[in-house]
Amino acid sequence: MLNSFDYGWLNWGSLVLGSIAWIIPIFNIIRRKKIENRNSLMILFSMGACAIALWFQISYNNYLVEINDLPAIMDTIGTLNWVSAVLLVATITLNIISIASNRNVLSN
């Protein structure tokens, strides 16, 4: 299986899904018309994209372990830890802001 899949795509997929995880709540905050059920579904998609992005990074690190590329792990694990924390905290914060702005519009 190691030769049949280019594991470098996991990094690109993680970047794309992480961006989607941030774009969805920003779009919900900016959007004028708010629909409560649709906003909840979009928040679910945002958190799902964040989770899959993090899973892609874990899978890539697992691949590095399988091929015994310890120098690559040692070079990237610190940055990966920091970037994963930023992705998670920013996604949660943006979704909380999205929920709060949605409640303000619906109550008016």
C-alpha cells in the first residue's frame, strides 16, 4: 500500500480542509440572511473539516513512522503541534462567533 498512494497529498488536503473550516464560519458571520437550521449544519461541516484536516496530519505522521523517517518527524512535529492548536482554537472561536451573531439576528 505504501507505493500505491502519494502521502504528500495528505498535507495539501489538510491545508484545504483547514481553510474550509475557517471560511464556513466567516461566511456565516458575513451573510445577511440567517437561517438557524442551515447555520447549524454549516457549523457541523466546519468542525468536520477541521477534524478531517487534523486526521490527515495524524495519518501523514503515521506514514512517516511506517517508513522510519525519524528526522522528518523530529523536524516537523513542533510546528505541526503549534499549527494544529491554532487551527482548532481558531475554528472553535469562529464557530462560537458565528453562533452568537446568528442568535443576535434571530432575536431582532
